[in-house]
Amino acid sequence: LDPKAPPVSRGMVLGIIAIALVMTFSVLVAFQLELLRSTDVLGLNNAEAVDHARTVAFCTLVMAQLFYALSARSSNKTLLRLGPFSNRMLILAILVSASLQLFVVYAPGINNIFGTVALDAQAWLVILPLGALAMILSEVWKSLYNRTADKNGAEEGR
């Protein structure tokens, strides 16, 4: 490693921006989908629908961070290559964080303090895939990058 190199490379900055944009997209889509479902399907009034959609957006953001923590362990090795459960402390931290998130959403009184509302199972069918999107795209990117690097390395070795 070059001691004069900046601690954050241009590639790292671009990666951070890309992941931030994906997470932002996920949260905004989750909010909009649940706002529509809250009024059209659940029959909530506007204020209740906004509270519901805001809770879904909050949960999507939290889940996106927790899922992405698995992928962020390496900038070039995929999660499957590292072993998804190889870092037991990270898994424990994710489980504790997810439990606290559920507590904030479902515990009576606590959800009033945090301004969240209890969600139905269908809301989680929006939250979980959109929350996993940044991790999935990161893993696909690493896989494609590794294939390209492997292919270029094989061609250079000829």
C-alpha cells in the first residue's frame, strides 16, 4: 500500500454514491408503494397512510443498511465467497439491530415515541426485497468485476 495514497479512492467515492442512490431509490419506492396501498387497499385516511408509508420507508432504510453490512465486508470478494455466516459477530449485530427495529415498530408506547405504526406482513413483502436491493446490486457488481478481472488475467497470462 502506498502511504501517500489518499485514504478514500475515487472508486470508493463512486461506490458510496452508487449505493446511496440505490438505497434512496429503495426508500422512496417503498414509501410511494405503501402510500398508495394504505389509501387504496387498507382504506386509511391521509394522515394514517402517511404514518404507515413513513414507517415502511424507515424500515426499508434500516433493512438496507443491515443487508448491505453483509456485502460491505469486502470490496472485491462476494458474500458467497466470504461465507455469509463467517463473521458471527456481524450476524449477531444484524440480528440485534433487526430485533430493535421490530421493537420500535411493534412495541406499544415505544412506537408512539418513535412515530411508527405496526405493519402487516404485506408491508414486509415490500420492505425486505427493496431493503436487499443495494446488497444484491453490490454482489452482482463484485461478481462481474471478478469475472472481468479473471478473464483479463487469463488473457495476460497467455
